[in-house]
Amino acid sequence: MTKQKTLYSIRTLDVINVARELGTNFEPRDFNFIEDKIGDFFGSQWHDAVEYALVELRSNKKCQ
């Protein structure tokens, strides 16, 4: 196992695809704002996501 492997990321293409789904237009210069707001939204919630995954793993292993 490599400790530097990225487990999840949001690419600019992901943002573009969501914007298309929403019918929202933006310009390349808006990416800094969008990136900042995504960071604000996640904040420490990434910890909750990891905790959830580990609890589910533990629960799944108990069921086996």
C-alpha cells in the first residue's frame, strides 16, 4: 500500500459537467472561486466521510 495514493479528487472536468447539468455558465477565471467554495463546503467533512467508510467496513466484516 502506498501512503501517497489519492483516494478521491474533484477535477475541473467534474465541475464543468455539473455546471452543464445545472445549466450554469462560468468562465475559467471563476475556477479559483469555485475551488475555494468546494474547500469551504468540505472543510472537516472529509473526516466524516473516512469515518463512515471505516464504520461500514467494520460492519461489513462482522456480517461475513
